[in-house]
Amino acid sequence: MTWRVVLFSIGIMAATSVWIQYAALLTLSAQVAMAVPPVPALVGFLCLIAYSALARRWPAPLRLGRRELLIVYVVLCLSVAMCGGGALRFFLPALPTLRYHALPDNEFGAMAEALPAWYAPTDAEAIRTYFEGADTEAVPWIHWALPLAGWSCYFVLFMTALLCICVLFFRPWNEGEHLRFPLVALPMELVSPGEPIIRRPALLRDPLTWVGVGIISIYNLLNILRSFNPSVPALPQSIPLQQLFTEGPLRNIWWLRIDIHPVLFGFGYLMTTDLLFSSWFFLVVLLGEYAVINSLGYQIPGAPFEVEQSTGAYVAVAVFLVWMARKHIAEAARGVVQPENSSATRLERWAVVGLPICLAGVALWHYAAGMLPRMLLPFYGLIFTFAIVAIRIRSEAGLPTLWLQPLEMAANLPVIAVGSAPFSPRGSIRNLTILGSCHFLPRGYFGGLGSYQMEGLKIAQDAGIRSRHMAQALTYAVALGLAFGIWLHLSAYYMYGANVLEGGTTEGGYRIELYLKRYRTISDYVQAPIGPDRMRLFATLAGFVQAGVLVLLRRAFLRFPLHPLGFVFGLTWGRQSQAMLFSLWLCKTLIIRLGSVRLYRRLLPLFLGIAFGHLIVAGLIWGLISTFGGEAFRGYVVWFH
């Protein structure tokens, strides 16, 4: 970490915060922070590359080296993502929503009183102006200072625990299994080793890159023109298919559609063919399950419980990953006691010590708030279990998304297993209220942020950066993301009111709506306790067994075509990307069959150009135009997943 890294990252984050505030909250024109990599981080990285070219004759203290450029890129990726809709924007409504929406006919008032005074703001006027806007447009920081200070410590502990997990798994995955970390390819290609920074990056000198940029530019241009004139022919972002299956065995499948994800199509080219095949194959199997259930006339809400199946698969894969890394983790633990007789690095020894400390700190925060150990242990056990598998999916498959977990299942599975009564002893609502306030963890993507930390460690190794320096930079990125993320959201809420931002009308936007739904569910748990849901629990166990069998077959037969990770994400995020995954598998299979690995490598810049071009054209150029150009330019909204 140098002073240049600190200053440049702060400057870029300051500009980025204004951009995110306008684009994602005020105009709802582009969710640039939720792209992978985040559009502002990529744009800032490109600007710094251009700066390095201009500063080549300047004094040495004003020049940025290749390693500093890459550190800034990693810092920006993590800090910008923390400002997105699945992180701090999802967290902040947890604190004031109960008190503002408390009415005589709901339990929200009693639930709000169950929250400790240090846990959330309690001043009635500060809460009202959060939702309705303040006349002075100023944030009442005095009422937010105590809860935000405590929560900031909590997030530092949580993200440090993720970093410790990444450190402990990095060497087994990188040196033992030789994972490819596909998304590291883009920043490394933009600052190729052995070339002066002042030269145009090799990726940008390849004509096929610009062919890919041209293709995706035409796609975006046609959609932009169509937003002004509906008669313009264009390939839409999503093609719903439900209306084609109103009758027959595939009826009532709400997610049946074709989504166009250019970034996935570009970066997905780096995925292996067995992963691509497995992801869409298991989607076909899932459709078969729907067809059988509908054909037999069963009316079972939620069947075939694909999210529950995926949850069991996540647990099975996580158990396998921990088992495979057990010797390395044990060696790192031994290095704490006998450093002279251990091959573990200093950072790994620190991770062994830091992980239990951070986990204990995270658990004690919510235990002090009132969450019972019987909920605390399974909840956080599942949160970090899902995080390990999500990091593995990004490291091995390179899926460009942060939403790689079975949504809400970390909170739902304990209730599915034993019912709601054990979590509200003697009718107490405190435990479940604290659980509801943590909805940003099972429903958001905080666990997925560890993927940026793992990729940062890989970039450090490939670029010759000391791992402890990268760990320091990643910790700094968390603090940077917290500072700017809290400021940009609270300042917007008190200026305009959370009720009318992010698509809200009178009761807030999408994330406030999700919290209201969760708190109503918790109120129902207390007023009318539910018992265990054996069918969903059985589906979870079935998913565990299926993934376990796939893991064993994969280990026993080297060329076994079905990959367990394809089963894991094929049932969750893969549902929205089945068309892209199938088309990628088909393209890549034909390319390798017709032209072997040589043709595959030659076409790599074409596909990277598609992903890179969409981030720049749709994210930067159109994102800025639609954000600051007025209502007429907001007919084409780009949602990065």
C-alpha cells in the first residue's frame, strides 16, 4: 500500500459515489455497482492506465506502477460492490423500517422495542425524515453515530473472516487444484507483464476485441433506439416464455424465460465445457421434475423445491471443499505453534488465528442483541458455508455475478427443520426480530464479496505483489466501501426520502418491500407458529445426497461429464441464464471440435471484447447518458446481474 494507492482510490470512490447515488437511487437507470466487475471500478482502472501513459515523463512519485494499478483495481472492485444493492443499500433499511411502519394492527412496534438502543436509531424524527426527506436535507449523524459505529465494526469483522477463509483456501485451490480464476484475466490482460504501462494493452490491440465490442455495441444501440421507437427491431434483454406453456406439463414455471447476459456470454467463454454442460443439463432435469409433477396432477406449493435442493448441494460441496483442504489448514494451524517447522506462510498463520476471533466477534454482536445460540449457530454456519461455495464457483467457473447463494435459505432452513416455535420461546419475539434485521445476509450478496478477496490474492501472486500487502489493501477497501456507501445512501435518503427512491412510491423501494415482507413473516411465526416442513427438508437432504454422489463420481472417474458445481448453481442463478449457458456450451464445443485449442485461444479476445464492450457501452456511456440526460433517456434500463 502506497500513498498513491490511497489517494487515487479515494478520489475515484468520491466520483463513483455520486454516480451510484444518481444512477441506482435517484434515477434507477443503471445498477453499475452490481456488475462484475463493477463498472466504476473498471472505468477507474482504465483511467489510471491512461494516467500512467501521460505521467511517464513526470517525477517518479507521481507515476503509478503496474502493481499499484492492480491493487487500486482490487480495492475499487470490493469497495464499489459494497455500495451496491445487495450490500449496504440492502443493510440500511434494516434499522429504521420497523419503527416507521409500526401500526396498531401489526406487531412492528413491539418488534422495534425488542431491538437494543445501540442496534438501530430510535429518534422518531430522524426515522421519519429518513423515509420522507428532511427539510434541511442534512443527515442527523448524531442519531446514527452509535449504531453505525457498531455495525461498521461488525462488517469489518465479517469481511475479515471472509478474507481469512480465502487465505486458507487459496493455496490448496491455486497450487493443489490449479484453479484458473477466470475473471482475473481481464485486469491482467489490460496490464500485460513485460510491457511498459505507456503502451496500449495487448487486449486492446487485438482486432478481434474490437469486433466483439462492435457486436455488443450494435446490440445496445438497437435496444436504445427501440426505447425511443418500439418499431425498431432489437434483441431484448429478456424473452418471457411462460405464455407459451399455459397448458401442459411445463405450466406455472415463473422463471421460464430467455435472458440475454452479454457479460456472462463473454466471460463464460472461460468456463470449462463440462461446467457449461452440467449447468444447463441440470436445468433440463429440473424442467423434467416440473413436468412429472404437473403431469401427475400434484398441487404441491413450491415443488420440486429447487432452492432447497440447491441448499443441500451447497452444504455437500462445502463439506467436500473443507475436507480436501484439511491438511493445508492443519499445517497452517501447526505453524501457529511451531512456525519454524511449518511450510505455512505468515499470512496463513494470521488467518488461522484471525478466523475464530472474527467469527466469535460476529456471533457475539448478534448474541448481545438477543439472537439465541440455537438460531445463531445454524444461521451463521449456513452464511459462511454458502460463502465458501460461492467463492469456489467464481474461482473455478468465473461466473460474473455476486448472487451465488440460495436466497433466504440461511434464515429459512432452521425453521424448515424444526419449526418456528423453538425460536420464539414463551412467545418472545426478540430472537426472530434480530434474525429479520439480518435479512441483508441471506438475501443479499455480502458472502459473495469474498470472491473479490480471493481474486485479489490471485492477482497478487501473478503480479508479484506480497500477499500481506494485498490483504492490507483488501481491509482498506472494506473501510473505504463502508465510508462512501453509508454516506451516499443516507445523504440521498435525507435529501429525497427513502419512500420515493429506488422505484418506491409511498412505502419505499424494492429492498424496503423485502424487509416489510420478512418482518410480517416473523410476526406470523410468533402469532401462529408453524411446524417443521418435512417435504422441504427432504428436498434439502436429497440435494445433499445428489451433490455428494456427483462429487464421488467426479473423484472416481476422471472424465465424468457432470460437474457438481453445475448442479449447485444450475438450480439457483442458472435458472435466469439457461439460454446463455447452453449457447456458450454449444459455441465452445464447436470451436474446440473444429479448430482445437488454437482456435479457442485465438477467439478469446472476441468474447472478452463482448463482455468488456457491454460494461463500457451499456454501463459507462449509456449509464451516464441515461442517468444525467433526463426522463427521455431512461427507457432502456440495464440491469447487471
